[in-house]
Amino acid sequence: MLPNTSSKAGVRKQIRYLLNRLSRTEIEECSRDIRDQLDFPPGSKVAIFAGLPNEPQLLDLIKVRPEVEWHLPKVIGPGKMDFIRVQGTGELSPGTFGILEPESGAKARRLDFIVCPGIAFTLEGQRLGQGGGFYDRAILQFPDAKLLGVGFQCQMVDRLFVEEHDCLMDQVIRSRMGN
């Protein structure tokens, strides 16, 4: 775990440095480990994300778990996103920030699980995002959803500076492999 810093910007800088040092092989292996730890009951409505190159890669779940109803984020305006139903990765194209997102589809009305990316996490469920507040705002639409933060071991910190609007994860799933 990294030394603590009281500023969100400081933590983001430290973790981004570590993430940029990960090899493609490390990212693939750690992503596979994270995917193996994610288990959802058949019929669950689950939001996942299309990871940036140095984030956990989760899209394989869509094809290996067709019994789950998958949703991905789509940016709809400044600081705002919806979760859109997808049945395959062919429905995705680069959107805002160059991140793959659904071209179109039905907006989620209910979600059972929301799998959240982040820059850093604590074991207690604190999450530090990229800084735009997209997830913190979108999560509020689904008060009954279980929030799962996912990240690599190098993204785990002892403590984060959190604010009132920062959503707490119900569980943090990290790769069990070193990085």
C-alpha cells in the first residue's frame, strides 16, 4: 500500500504512475483474476465498464456469462452518464474520453450490482475516481444496487481523503496477484 497523502490529486498522481508501469501481461493476468472473482446470480442486472488500457478489463464477462443482463456506462452530458443494456461487445464504440460505450440501447431502470472503476481504493470501501464525479452521481439513481470496486493490488491504499459526495463501495475486489 502506498504512503498516505491528504490530497486526492497526490494520490491520483502516485497511482497513475504505478498503473502506467504495468505491463500488458500483468494487466491481462490481473484482469482475469478479477473477472474470476466476480460472480453474479443468473438474471442479475449488472453494470460493468470498458476499462482504459491500464484498468481492469472486464468485457469478456459479457460473452462468458450470457445469463446476466449487462449494462455499460454512456456519457450523456457533463458529469452525467446512464447505464445502457448491451448483449455483446459489438454494440460498443469509442465515446467520450475515447472509452468504449454503447452506441444506443435501453437505459437501466434497476441494477443489482454496479462494478466501479477507480484510481484507488481502501479495504474499507473508500473509492477515489478519475475526478469527474460520473460514478458518484450515477450510483445515486440505484440505491439498492450493491457497489463493487475493482482494481489492481497497486491501487490499494491505507486511507483516502473522501468527501460527503464520495460513494462508499460495499466490497472491493482486487487482483490477488502482485503488481
